[in-house]
Amino acid sequence: MFDMLWRAIAIGIGATVLMDIWAFFLHWAFGQPRPNWGPPGRWVWHLKDGKVFHDDIAKAAPYAHEQALGWAFHYFTGIVYGIILVVLAGAGWLAAPTFLPAFILGMVTIGAGWFLLAPGMGAGWAASKRPNPMQIRAFNVISHTVFALGLWGTALLIR
């Protein structure tokens, strides 16, 4: 059981690292904005006050370490998803990882961003209040596909 937990943690970290490499590639190759984990960090910080949904997270009181908290939250979430995958797919999947369970989880995890994080920060359901919601949604699907590849690829590397 302990071995499965550590492998699940490694799988979540590996997938998150690949997702970040993808984001930095998009910035380098196409000029996409680099990830800014400050606003999610501010959102996490304000959860302690019992406030989940904000009209605009930029108007919430800033937190001095929100960028670091956002990055930690990003990796914590990836680790939780790695654990969920291993729990649902089981030891057999760890021994012989296949892409489909990782892909399904990757697609399901988009929902957390669309239906919790985006509205929580004031961007609306699935970024509906942003000027480019369809572009954001497309990038979310692509990024979470990369995350799924990272789940699967890391599992293959550490089996």
C-alpha cells in the first residue's frame, strides 16, 4: 500500500510537471501568457474565510505569498489526481499502465477548473465571463490531455 501511495504521488507530480513544461513551451513558441498561479493562490487563501465564489479575485485582499501558494496548490491538486487515478485504476494498472484511464481522469478534472476554480475567481462557469471563453476551454482540454499523457507516461517510467 505504501509503495502504491508513493507511486501515485510521483505520477501526480510527473503529470503536473509535464503540464507546466507544455505551458512554458506555449509561451516560448507562441507567446502565450506564462502560467500565473497568483490568482489561484489568492483564491485558496480566501477559502479560510469561507468565501468560495468571488466576483473578481483581483479585487480580493492580496496575500503576500499568493504566487507560492498557487504553485503549491497546483502541485497538490496534481498529486491528489494521481492518487485518485491509482485508487480507481488499481495495482493492475500500475503494473501495466494504459492511456484510457489517465485520459478519462484528465478530462474529468477539467470540471474542477470549469465549475469550481473559474467561477470561484469570478470568471464564470467554464470561463463564460472571460472575453475568450471558447479559447480558454480549448486550451483547458489540450492542457488536461497533456496532463493525462503525463499521468500515463510517468506511470510507465516508474512501473
